[in-house]
Amino acid sequence: MMANLTALRWLLPLLLLSACSEGTKTETAKPPAKAPEPLTGRQAFQRMYPQARVWAADAQPLQVLSVNLAQVKAEPGKAGAWQVIFVSPSRGKSRMFTYSAVEADGNLHEGVFGAIEESYTGSRGPAFPFQIAAIKVDSDQAYDVAARQSKEYLKKNPDKPVVFLLEQTNKFANLTWRVIWGNSVGSSDYSVYVDATLGTFLEKVH
């Protein structure tokens, strides 16, 4: 009897230790949620283009525009959201698609989202549809080119937001990135045009 009691005294702590160990194994710490990341213009475009082709087989890009978000920290040449206007000549329609890293104001939804289609008669201001193959220079590369031409401006305006606009117009022979310092084209006091095919500096506007 004494031998049995002694054995139980040794066995009980071991059983308790084993139970505690099993409990610890099942409670693994969850990894912290990954912060939403900004994308370059071409990265966002590549996410939207397949859905645009589902909408219209002959969908062509007309304009690519970045959208800065308070919830996503912007990086040089990258933004938390982008919008692309596609046109379908066969259907006579245009449709805006957006990509956003998070849900945000302005009808921006996380991931790719297509807005309602509108009529398209073949003209939308100075811009006209362009070929995807012409996008050889991404927005982060365009920013690097523009920044090299804007050292004095950047010294005076280090924290100014930057917007990126990709369009084909009659102003230049090739597709261009317009790197815009400010919240919009209308409110900007300085911007730089960069050739989106060759990656060369074209013009300053101020």
C-alpha cells in the first residue's frame, strides 16, 4: 500500500506537467496582421486588366491615375489605390476599374472593382486609347526620373503628396507619365512629364 501511495505521489506531478504542456502547444500566437502595401501603376494595372477583358474583349486603357489613401503609406512611385479608365470601341462604352489595398472613401473597395459603364464616342478630352505594350516604364521608375529633375523643388516641398497620371495625348509622340506634386492636376503647381516607353525626361510644368 505504501509503495502504491509513493508511486502516486511521483505520478501526479508528471500528469499535471503533461497536461500543462499540451495546453501550451495548442495556444500558438497569431502572426501580426500584414499592413496594406502600396503598388506601382503597372502592378495595379495588371490586376485590373483581366477583369476589364471580361467586361469587353476589345477593352483598351485610356487613363491610369493613382489615388493616395490615408490608411496606406505611399512610397515613391507607389500608391494605395489606382484607377484605370478602359474603353470598348465595339460597344461604344467606357468603364472605370479601381484597385485598392483597403476599403476607402470615394467608392474604393479592397481589391479590383468595376464601376458602372458609360457611353464612349471616341473622344475623352485630350487623351486617346493606347497599347499596353507601350507601358515599358513603371510609375516608380518615372518618379526617379522626375525626382532627378526636381531636386530644388523637393528641398522646398519635401512632404508634398505625389499623384501619377498615365496618358497618351498629342502633346508628345509616346505614352507619358505625368508626375504631379499636389493632390490633383488642377491644384498642382509643379509636375514633370516622363516618357513611359523610353524612360526619358520630357518637360517640367510649373
